[in-house]
Amino acid sequence: MRRNNTGDKNTNRSQSGRRIHSTLMAGTALVALFPMTNAAFAQEVDEGDNTMILEEIMVTASRRSERIEDIPYNISAISGATIEQANILDTAELLRSATGVSIIDRGPRNAGVVNSIRIRGLNVDGSALGDYAVSASATVSAYVNDTPMFASLLLKDIERVEVLRGPQGTLYGSGALAGTVRFITNKPELDEFSGKVGASLSKVKYSGSAGYTADMVLNVPLGDKMAFRFAGSRLDYPGLTDYRNVYELDDNGIPVAPDGILADTASYETVEDADTYDAWFGRASLYLAASDSLDITASYTRQTSDYGGRRGRTPGLDGWGNPYEADEIGSVQLEPAEADVEVAALEVEMDFGFATLTSSTSYYDHHGSSTSENTGFYAQNGWLSWYYNYPRPMASAERAYEDKAFIQELRLVSQGEGPLQYVVGLYYQDQDRLATQNSYLRGAKAYVDALFGFDVPWVSGDQDFGYRLDDNFKQKAVYGELTYSFSDQFDITGGIRVFENESTSRVFMSLPFWTGLFDDQIATNEGTESKALYKANATYHLSDDQIVYATFSQGYRRGGVNGVPEDGQYAEDPAYRTYQPDFVDNFEIGFKGSTDDFRYNISLFYVDWRNPQLNTATPIWAFYMGGSEPLDGSHKNKASTKGVELEIDGWLTPEFHYSIGYAYADAKLSRDFLDQTSRTVALDGTTLPGAPKHSLNVAADYTFDLGNDMQLIVRGDGFYQSKTRNTISETSSLTQDMPAFTIWNASATLVLEEFDVTLWAKNIFDNAGVTASFTEDYMGTLPSQGYYGNGAKEQISLPRTFGISANYRF
């Protein structure tokens, strides 16, 4: 029979090789960034001819431990050692190293509100989304260990990150349309007391001060069968973005009127480095080896984050005709935010010999709030005239969100060397989501009363909009895969997912500014959906280290309800009340393997997307909604993406490591996109937003042996993506192309036996790396409406940053 699941190709290799441990290589797989410190992972060197032999990289994407070159679809892995030693600061930087993956980089403030990971270009949402929780689920699922959730958690004490491309519903409970990103944390270890303390200091361009992080990891054995592990981090980054024309406010948070409340003058100030970021992170884990066949792991993670404002820049001019600088935003108010994430999980694993049964029980609660500048949006829509042309308009959108869920998953995975292998799982999720927005025109009521000379009864106060969405989503699923090996070379796999979804949505909406003029709106909906999804794969093993494969897999995303008014002054078409589920058929063929000194992967893919969901707004009054094809069945929306992904990772010499990845993705509509009322949103052939057609990532490192157990590792990496669209619509005021950009990073690490210190630089050539934009037509300056600020903003990547980091291990 073919080799077992853990892979034993090393038994056929020369046993005379000596290991040379180098930094950052552990688990970097096909997108390895740099080599890791001497505690990590290595290439082997044959002493006879000085050729390299790559160490095996094991992943658990298939729910059992397998070599990465044996997984019959495109998967990348990035080790926690890489994340640490390369000083990868956030998920955006991390995923830029994964071939064919793109992300909208909104900076820390909005990184965890909306999942903006794009795999194979599968996205129709506008790139500028991110200030509020949207209706439709993301096309890419994210996992923290076995908990399906998305949040902007710090990348601390990570074992590895796996990027799985294509639908994963036959192996993972939550399913996904485009792929899955798994963040796998380090577990407690029984064998030794160990730990690490570390710190870093950094300085970003435009900022007036330095930022720092402090980290600690502690692993404590508690006897022969129990161990405890704790990871903690404190992060304090100063801002770099100046809010140049912020209203001065009185004690009630109302813009100061220096010449009296009826005058059309205001007082402004500049707040420098406003986008501060402050976070506390902690994770505690307890591991119990209860018996030879029973393991139990319990963990709890908590992170709190505070943000002073958004990272970005405003193009164009303010209302007085003055241009904004590269580090300035034109909002007339500050935009603070906060977020809190906690995850509790219990994993029990029992080995029956013939199979392993795993029970994963978890609960998470992710919530936050923010203040956003909406004045430019009001001005561009001509809405300020509805408020008697209040001369100091300050439209504040106070938003909050919460996503919490209980998840139970049971999974049985076969063991052994027989021709038949299987994975069977049961999945249950009970998820509650909340999204609110309360909008205020600060000081408008006092102005109207002063204008008329009495307490105006038909104006109730400063609040002009109220919104609350409550969702409950229950999912039950049975999933699994069955693999049969017809020979040592040829395998066939079939997979199925059968599920039932129950959803309940309730939306409340009010327009309270004009007393009694508009009735409150309440929309409710209940629905049940059930379906079966399928997967088929054929794999041929050309050798122990090479395979060719063909895979077909299906993905699904649930529908939902929108809370748009159906009557009254702000009535929209009743067809917008609901949006429908969408589906994908994913086809992939690939060739992957390894030699003694490099790994490689080539995959070709085609994805057919039926009824893609669009997070958008109604056409008249711009109420939030999920969009889908016409409900009367007169038209079917379709999109497709096709392309190629190429990856190579290896060693030119025992000291010189490199990796190269290139992806081409032609993602576009394959029919006109019509909404629920048959209104044309975009035309056939329109490129999908946030999806670069070309992307390239490269990395290299060289290790110098300095003697006396010292090494110097010099690294560099670069990322390029071609231009992207801001929105799918050709007529929206947000329509704009984001230019292509390149980001280069470099570092040098001095490694001693227990200590290492790294000098590092991010975005060396200071490329703006714009991935999303609120355009001037959408929310720019408009003095004729009394708005002298400018709400337009481009969301930029982290500017050029220099830093130093040090770690001591014990």
C-alpha cells in the first residue's frame, strides 16, 4: 500500500545527513517567507555532495496530519516562527505573502469589522465597506483553531497559518465559498518548562512618536500528564494620521459657534497622530493527557483594542481650497473605535486505534463600536437642506456590532494504512449577530430653536436615523469525505455536506428628527434552507513526492432579510426585503511536489458563481441591504473567475533560501448584474472589485555563520498587485480604480543561542498601497452645503516603518 498519512519518505533518504537549523523555515511551506531561528525547522544537507534535502512540512488541512505536497488542492502554510521573526504586524501583511490571496488593508481600526479576505477574486462587495457589519457573510471563512470566527486578533504564539483555496464544506463545519484561513495556536507542551520574553520599538513615517510591543510566552508542565501555557502581549502604537480640520467642541460635544449660534462661522483645530492603536492580548491553555488514548485541551483568549481614528489620507482640497498632505484626513470630527474579542474552547480527542474522534466545543463573543464621519455623505446627497442648512454640519454615525456563537463539532477521522480512509463530521452552530447605527446632526436642534425663536415641536432632537439588525442563525450539518486507494498511485475521493439552516432576522429603523412625520419601520423574516453540496477528487501519485490531481467542489452561502422601509416618505421597493443564497462550483487541476532542494505547485482553477450576494444600499435613500438577483426569477446573476497559481520554495545553497509566488485571476461578471427589482447594477464582463488580475510575492534570505554559535540572517520580501476596482458599479459615486502597487520589506537578525535581535523595515519605498477609497463624489467637501471639511479618504497601507525587536528564550 501507499505510505501512511504521516509520510515516511525520509526512510528512503540518506541517513548520513546532518541537520543545519536555520531561522524561519519551520512550516513555511510553499510561501515560506524567511528562514527561522535555530529552534525551528531545517533543510538536511548530504555531507557527500552538499545537496539540500527539504524537511517535511506537516499540515492538518485534511483533518489528519499530512505532508503539504500530498494535499490534493492548493494550500499554503506560514509558520508562527516566520510570523514572529519576520515581525509580521497584522493579517494584511501576513496574507500578502500567500499566493493568490488579497486583502483590503483598512488599518487597525476596521481590520476586524468586515472580513475582506479575497481568494481567487471571489468578491462583488465594494472595497470601501468596513465601517459597519454587513448583511451577507464573507466568501472566505476564518478559523481560530476549530472555532469559525473572524476578528483582528494579534498574531501571537501561533504554530502556523494555513490558507486553503476553494470551498471547504466537506471538511469544515462552517463551509466557505472561496476558501478558508486557519489560525492554529501553539498548545501546551509536557516535556519542558520554557518561555520567551520579547519587546519591539518602532517608528512609522509621519508619526511624532514611537510605538512599542511587549510579549511573553510561558509553558509550564504540571506533572507528567498536564501542562499550562500562557501568551500575553501589550501593544501601543502612536498614530500617524492628522485630522486637519476638526470642529472645536463644547462640553456637550457640539461644534463651537464663535460668532453666535445663527452665524455661519465655526472654529477648527488640528489633531495630530489621531489614529492611535492600543491593545491588550492574552491566551491561556491547559492540556491534559488523561490516558494513552485521551487528550483534553481547554483554552481562553481575550483581546481588547482601542483606536483613536482611521489610518488614511484625503485626496483633493478642503472647503477653502487648500490641498491635504499625504498624512492628513479632512473629517470634521474624530473617529474613535473600540473592539473586544473573547474565545473559549474545549477540545477532546480520543484515539480508538482504527480512528480518532475529536469533539470541539467553543464559544466566542466579538463586539465593538465606532464613530464615523458622515457629513460629506449628507452634503453630496443634498440632505443638509432638510435641516434648515445648519451652518456647522457634523453628521456622526455611532455604530456598534456584535457577533457571538456557540459551536459544537464532532469529527471521526480514520487511521491506518488500508485502502479506505474517511472523515465524518457533525456540526452545530447557534449564532447571534447585532448591528446598530444611530446617526446625529450634532447641534441641529439648538440651531433650529434659535432660528425660530422658540422650542420647535416638530424637531425632536439631533438624532436623524436609528437602525438595529438582530439576526439568529442556526446551522446543522453532516459532512464527510471518503477516499479509496485503487493502487499505490491512484486515489479517488468523494465528499458530501448535507445541511439545514434556520434563520430569524428582525430589523428596526426610525427617522426621528422630524417629530411624528415618519413611522418606525420593523421588518422580520424567518427562513429554513436545506441542501447537499458535493466534492470529487482524483489524485495520481507520479512518485512519493509528486502528484497530479483534479478536484470539483461546491460552496454555498445563506440568504437573509433586509430592514428597508416599505411605506412612508422613505419607502423602497418591497422586493428589497430579502436576499437569496448564492452558490459556487469550483474546478481545479494541479501538479505539486518536491525535490531534494525545493517545493513547487501549479494549479489551474475555474469558479462558476451563481447569484452572487452584494452588500450594498437601496437606490433612493441608501439604506443598507443585501442584494441578489430578481426575486421573480426573470434573470440569473452569474460571475466567474479563472486563473493560475504558481509557487516555488527552496534553497540555492545551504545558506540561501528563496520563495516565489505568482497568481493570475480573471474575475468578472458573466451576466449583467440585476438587483431584486431588476435594476441594473453592473454589466456583463465587469471586473469584480478588490480582485487584482496579477499578483506576485517573492522572498529571499541568506544566513551568515559568524562563529561562536552566532548567525546573521538577512532577509527581504516583496509583494506586487495590479490595479483593482473600488466597486462593481459603473455608475456609483464610489466608482474608481485603485492603482497597482508594490511593497518591499527587509530585516537583519543576529541569532545567539538563547537571544536574538532584529532590525527591520516595512514598506521601504513608502508606497501608499491604496486598496479602497471613499471618493470625493461620494463624501467630499461642499462649501455650498456648509461643509468645509472633506470626508473623502483613501485607505492606505502602513507607511515606511523602521523597528527593532529582541527576544530572550529560556
